[in-house]
Amino acid sequence: MHEKRIRVVIAKPGLDGHDTGAKVVAHALKDAGMEVIYTGLHRQIEDIVKTALEEDADVIGMSIYSGAHLPLSKKLMTQLEEKGISDKVVLIGGNIPKKDIPVLKEYGVDEVFSTGSKLEDIVAFIKDRCEGSK
Amino acid sequence: MKDKKPEELKDVVLESGIAVKPVYGPEDVGDIDYDTEIGQPGDFPFTRGIHPFMYRQRPWTMRQYSGFGTAEETNERFKWLLEHGQTALNVAFDLPTQLGLDSDDPFAEEEVGRVGMAIDTLKDLEEAFDGIPIDRISTSLTINPVASVMLAMYLAVAEKQGIPMDKVRGTTQNDILKEYIGRGTWIFPVQPSIRLIGDMTEFCSQKVPRFNPFSVCGYHIRESGATPVQEMAYAFEIAIAYIQEVLGRGLKIDNFAGRIAFNFDIHGNLWEQVAKFRAGRRLWAKIVKERFSAENPRSMVLRMIAGGGGGGLTVQQPENNIVRGAYYALISALSGTQTMALCSYDEAYTIPSKKAALISLRTMQILADEMGLTDTVDPLGGSYYIEWLTGEMEQRITEVMQQVEDFGGMVKAVETGYIQREVSRQAYLREKQIQSGEIVKVGVNKYVMDEEMSEVEFHPFNPEVIAKQKSRIKEIKASRNGKEVKEALKALRKAAQTDENVMPPLLRAVKSYATLGEITKVFKDVFGEFKEPVGL
């Protein structure tokens, strides 16, 4: 039977222009057989949620380097809830201090992959969450 | 351990794809003619340096990147750095400012004052430079799509300090093409963005002759994943695009080429970096002389800021970054840079603490004052390996430049996303090489430690900045002459719509205390916004 490919939206919210990490992860997920939709820079949280809905994404990966990860992630989680799609797997990447990881998880973020994370760990986590539950 | 036999020696291939032999000798440099290919320092083709006596005459300028929160806080940090021997300023703006948004814009909210200082009106910039004599301190303004607005504000601050335009020294980064490739602060489409750079260059060549209107940045391209060869090749192609824009206005190359500045990155292999800069100087001199028929040798020199790049620093074992920074500064000095800046050891995480910023400054001072780096020009010149490698780098940079030109030039290559794809592919390749251990990063994939103890202190973010900036905008809007603002913005719109130079109406607009956001909106209305090619 033809398996549905895992669909991932890689998003850059807000004004931060550091997109190398997001693009590297996008390449790695593509290489691992996933369908990757990259939003491009300067996206509002509203746009990201809309893209996730339209693309029927399984996973939303948001990359933030400016230090604004807490308010932006909170906003994302609230809007996913409002749209009734809080079942999506949400990953946060970028420059995230250790002490903020529990806070992000409290917001409902599934996992945080900060700078220096292994690409294979990100791939494995997504596969586990998306294929494990099917 | 037993010594390896020659045939068992490990292959060494540089990031730029150059295979390195274990030993170099006279046979490797036999066909290099000293006078035409290397030359005395200060003479064409400037391989060894752009001045005859380099640091013996004047050590490199030390210019750390700094700025955060309000103009007031930044002013305090500027004065502190100058008191400790820094010799110039390099201004960091927050992201809303860099993207032409006022602090009260809903899209700006989370970012006000975070990664640099917030500037909404001329009032903020006046405060940032309060008590700093800007005719004596050269300032680099790290801003791109709205660099024209910041230049106007800076000139207005100078005027208020009683300094005429022709005495103002400094640089606006103002390299929009590299923003589309890496760094990401772009607003308008490519063509009108380049037109703004042309307007500024034309205006400066006539009115602000000591100001560098743009600084072409290989730095961010390399930070985004490019190889050292791509860094130089893409930067040169970008510079060529700007030169063509300005020549199209009837200016002569010698009217402005002497004010073109470059900004390059340092991390990775020491020899490859040194050769990169020597090759870059030689190649750039040939391009300006042969392709653009410059006659004045000052037009042909590659003037650069080269600093320790954040891309080489690691989040793991952050104190190792102090050591890396020292080596990067050494490379920078061995490469003949004009200005040096170092990313601080905590900069992979946060805005540098005072302690970290001071260590970076001391690193450069120790090199200049203790280690003999200013004694003699280009001390690696004449090394069999370095001269051979300089030639190899030059050849490869030329090849990559040719690829861009075959594609139709840098403007087209960026508009279509070709360069962005090349760089992101290279970034992925490099990351895979790091993760597999093929590229060694100490503390990351070798000599790894459990690191509970090594969290650095984060720069505290002051949420009051937003409220402060918002109430300030309100105050200014209430007290300024509304009619003058309206008329100034109208004049700006007219200039933007025609081919009139935008700088004079911009000066009028900032002096009327129109906000950065109001001014940017005029440009957005006329020029539209860039549509990012998002294919990987």
C-alpha cells in the first residue's frame, strides 16, 4: 500500500532573518523522505497556522534566533488551539536557552531542538511521533 | 605511536575543494612573477596589502558590533567601549528598525530593542550619539534596506552637532543583495533596492566624500554556509552589480570606487583564510582596473573589515570561543585587514556581556601591542605554500564568478533564488560533514564534555523598552509640525516615483521627525515588497 508521506511545515516567524538552520533541517527532512513546505522569512503566526491547515501538515517546525521564542511559541500554540488543530506535532528550533525548554513544553511544544542538535535525532523524533501513532 | 609512511598520510582537502600537499617548495611558485602578480605593498595588484607600511603606520581599527535596548542604553555602551580604547563604532539596530517598522507596529512587538537599539525618529539617533564627536569617530551603521533613511538621520545628527557633511566619516552596510542570500532583512524588490544604493552612492560622492555608502558583505554569505571561495566570488559579483548601477548614472568609476568597502568572515582553516584575502585583493584590483578601466590606484584597493565570525563559534564549551576569537584575530592581522571586529565568546547565545566584549577588545590589543603583528607588512608573503594557495584561491574565485555571470549576473541570480539554493545546499553539506565528524569542531564532535556547568549568562531583555519607545513616538507625533511632515513625505513620494535622488527629500523628512515607519511606508507604496523564492 502507498504510505502517505509525512508533511512538515518549516516556518520562520517574526522578523529574524537567520534561516540557515531552518533550511538545513528542511534539506535533512526531505532527504529522509518527508514532504517539506518552507514558509520563507518574516511570517506572521497567522500565516504559519494557515499554511499548516492548507498543507494538511503533520508537523510544524518553527525556527527562532532572535530571543523572542517564548512569546512567538505561545502565540502559535494559542492559535493552533483556536483552529482546533492542536494535534499537530510542534517543534521549536534555534537559539533556545536550556532554561526555556521546560517553559516551551508547558505551552504544549512537543520537542525543542536547539543549535547543535543532531539532524538524525530530529528525523527520528518526527518519524516516531507520526508513524508510531498510525 | 608509529609514524605513518608517506603513502598512508591522510588527504587534506580545504573547504574550497583544494587538495593540499604535505610540503611546498620553490617549484610550486616558480612561475609567479613578483612585480606583476604580487607587488610591493601599496602597489598594484595589492596582493600584500593596500598601504606601503600597513600597521607600522596605523594599526587596524577596532570596531566591535554593539547596541541594544534604547538609544540611551546604547549610548552608555558606546562611551564605555570608547573609554576602553575602541577606535570606532559599529551600531546594532533592532530588527524592527532594520526592517523599517516603528516600535508601535503590531508586527514589531516581540522584537523591540532585542538584538540592537530601537530607532523610530531622529530623536532616538540624536540620543544615541549624544556627547560622541562624530567628526572624529567613524561609525558603521549596520542597516540595509532602510540604510538611506539612517544615512539621512546620521547626517541630520551631524548637522545638529555643527559638523558639515563633508567632514562626516562612516559606513552604512547597505548591501541589500546579500540580505536576500543570508541575514534576511529585506523589504523591497531587488531593482528599487539597488536604485536606493545608487542614490546614496551618487549623493555621497558629491556631498559626503568621506563616507562609504555601502559595504559589500561576503561575511553573511559565508555565515549562511558558503565556502570561502563562494564568499569572495559572490561578494565581488554583488559589488559589480552596484558599480554597474552607479556607472549607469553617468558617474566615473574613479568618482566612487575608492569608497567601496568590504566585510568578510573569518573561521575555518587559517591558511585558506589568509590566502583568500590575498587572492581577493589581487583579483579585485584587476577587476576594477581592467574591467572598469579605473585609473586611480585608490579605486582598485580592497578595503575591508574582516572579523571573527559567529559561524565558527560553538554553543558547546563557550570558553573555547575566546581561544577561537584570538586565532581569528591573528588571521585577520596576517591578512592585512583595515578594520577588525570579533564575535565575543558568548555571542553564539546572546548579546555580548561587558566582560565578553572587553575580552574581544583586549584580544585585538594584545595582538597589536604585544605580539609583533604590526611590525612588518604581510609576514606570510613569500611562503611557498601561501603564495601557491593564493593563486589557487584566485583561480577558483574567478571560476565561481564566471558561473554567476553565465547565469545572467548577480541580480538575476538572486531574484530567481539561484544563489540562495547554492548556499543552502552548501550549508546542508557542511552540517552533515560536522555531524559525521569529517569537519572537526572541538567540543562539538570531538572532546565532547558533559556541560551542565557551562551555560553563559544571557543578556537580560528589558520589556520596558517597548513601552518607552511607544510613548516616545506618541510624544513626538504630538509635538512635531504635522504639516511639514506631510509635505516632506509627499516630496519623498514624488522622488521615489521618478528618477529624482531620494536623499534630499529624505533629509527633509527625517528632520521633520517623520518616523522610520512612515518613511518606509512611502517606499513600500511606490516600490512594493520582495517575494522570496522559497524553493530549496
